[in-house]
Amino acid sequence: MSDAAVSARFRAKGADEAAALVRDLCIHLPEPEKATVFGPFFDRFAKVRVVLLGEATHGTSEFYSARAAITQRLITEHGFSIVAVEADWPDAARIDRHVCHLGMRHHPAAPDEEDPFARFPTWMWRNEEVAHFTHWLREYNEHVPTKERVEFRGLDVYSLRASMAAVLTYLERVDPASAKLARGRYGCLTPWQDRPSAYGRSVLRGEGGACEEEVVTQLRELLAHRAAYVAQNGEDWFDAAQNARIVRAAEQYYRLMFHGGTSSWNLRDRHMFDTLKYVLDARGPQAKAVVWAHNSHIGDASATAMGWQGEFNIGELCRKAFGESAALIGFGTDRGTVAAADNWDDPMQVMQVRPAREDSYERIFRQSGVARSLTDLRGHAGLREALSKPRLERAIGVVYRPDTEYSSHYFEAVLPEQFDAFVWFEETRAVTPLRAGKPHGAPDTYPFGL
């Protein structure tokens, strides 16, 4: 039977043209746990400078395993040297020290330094899938020169307390006089460091003054002393400078979050993009990075309801900055289980993911009948046209509310404009959270010990 006849019979069973084209043009993928087999299918993206790998939920095992397999391939075969993730900088720095700064002297942790990834949602990074990847990354870095080791960096903006502490600890070590001034400036935010959202509410109500001037002044001071501090230790200065940038961005973020509109979202994604740029620039003009973040961050927002409302994201900013040297790869699933909570700060549960709506992109990929696939959205005009009608797309974060799924988790998008490629898993399972405790014999830099 000819391909045309097979496709005709396929459509006669109820699948539409878009599903038939996906079925005919997609690449069948093996299980992502088979990393050395799974990864080579993504060599087509190896020549770009930034590969952005998404996820449709923050709690799906296959998404983490697939991103790990793709990233391992890009590192070992194509010279990628940065992994940048949707996580706070200080937490990711603990992983970076574990996997990258092997055998190097480390400054002792501050007495009040928090355990990494210990705040809600702990399962997003403290899970077996991430632990397996970081173990692989440490082993890989053991066999390459120090300057060629792969970094693990956090892009997010939520670490107000930890970032202030990191700046002060650094300055107390290298410049005690400046540390005293910095402590006074950050004193404006100290009452709010454990509940930063209350800071924004207080400023909005006129109950307290904004701390913008103080945190901006401190960042400028740190940058002004760059030459002297870099002469002592350039990596330490870079880490402190980034933490000072986070304090500035976090102050703005929490001050804006109660104003509504798009400003706080845009500030957060602008900060993530700027952080990616700082890391790339620090590594040099040949540096290449892999980004792990939710689809809502790495897909081009201008092709979604987010962008139509005035929001942008790191994916859109990367497309504007890097053009064809950025590859935006989305991930999706139809059903299975997911690690999530009913509400923010509630306990994690393993929840059932409902089969996708009939008017969604996920339905198209489900009807393709392919269990795991990679669909390149860049080249085939017929496929792009068939998928270019705006449709619903599902997004599950750390909170999942199946009973209100349509209003809580679906938004309109144009998939072939949002992503350069789409990775599909018909049925998925929840990530496995790590048990408490540091493995026996693990080094002091081990990132997941409690």
C-alpha cells in the first residue's frame, strides 16, 4: 500500500490532516532513558548557540530524562559548555561547585546558608532524574581540563534572602569595609527577606519606603570594584555580582507583583535572559548553552496568548538576539501522572493528568498514534500550515487543578511559530523526589544533602 493510501486510511479513522502529517513526518524516538540512543536524534540543532529545552509540566519524569539525554549529546559531541536552568542562582551554584569545581578549595558555607532547593517546590529540582544528570555531569567534568568543564547555572529571580547573604559573605571575606556599607544598604530589605511578597504589599499600601536606591547603589559599588576583586578571584566576583543583580531584580519583582498586568512576568524573563547573556559572555564568544525551563518560558511568547497580552519571555528574547542560532524545542504529553500540588506551598502529590482536550494541539499528536516523537517544525510548509491555526495548548506548573483545567492550564498558541521543534510523549509519569539525606561518602559540595 502506498504512503498516500496509508494516510488516507488513517484520516478515515477520524484523524485530521494535521495529525496525519505529524504521523507521516515525525521522527519516532526511543525511550529517553536510553540516552546514547535518544540524544543523536537532536544533532540537527548542534550548530546553534543556544538550545532551549522546554517542559509542559514541572513534574514529569520523561521531560527531565529527555532533556538530560539531549544535553549529554550536545556536551559530548558538539561543544556545549553551559547548562542554564529555571532555578535560583545560589541553589544552582551548589550543583555547579559539585560538578564543575572538582578538587578546588571552597570557602566555608555561611552559618545561615540554606540547603539548596529546600523550599517549595522541592521536587522540581530535588528529584532522581536531576540527580542522575548531575552525577553524569560530575563524571564527565572529571575527564576534561578545568577551563573546559561544563557549568550549571540558575536563571531565576526568587533568591532574595540567599543572594543578599551571598553578597555580604563575599564582601566580608574580600573587603570588610565595603561589607559594612553593604549590610547597611541591604538592611532596608532585611525585614522582608523571609517574606518578600509582603515587601511589595507594604510599598503598594504606602506602609514603607521602596529599597530600590539602596540595592542599585550596592550593585554599582560591586561593579565599580571589579578590577580589584577579579584580581583576587574572578569566579568569586562573578558569583557575587550576579547575586547583587538578583537582589536588584528581586526588589523590583516583588514591588511590581501586586500591580497586576504583565510587568512582573516580563521583569522575571528579562532577568533570566540577561543572566544567560552574562554567563555566555563570561565564557567567551564561542560558548554554547542549553536552557531547561517550562514551555511558557522557552517558547516564543509572541506566538501565544501571553504575547498577545503584552508578555514576552526568554524564548522570544533569544530569537531576537540570536536569530537562527537559537533553537526553541517544546515538550508535550497527553496523559499519565505528574508531581504537583493543589495550591502553592501545599504538599506534593502524584496526580493523574487528564487526556488532553479535543480542541488542543495535544489531541493532534495523540491522534498521530506515535508514542514518542520529534517533529521538526522548521521546514515542511504543509505541516506548518496545518498546525498554524491557533489552538489550545496545555501548561501545568507546580500547581495542577484538574477540575478547572480549561481555565487554569490551557492557553491559545500557534505551535510552529512558538517552537522550532516539538517532542511528544503520549503517556508520562511523575518525577521521583529524592529522599532526605546525603549519600554516604558524598563530597561536601554534594548539592542535595539535608
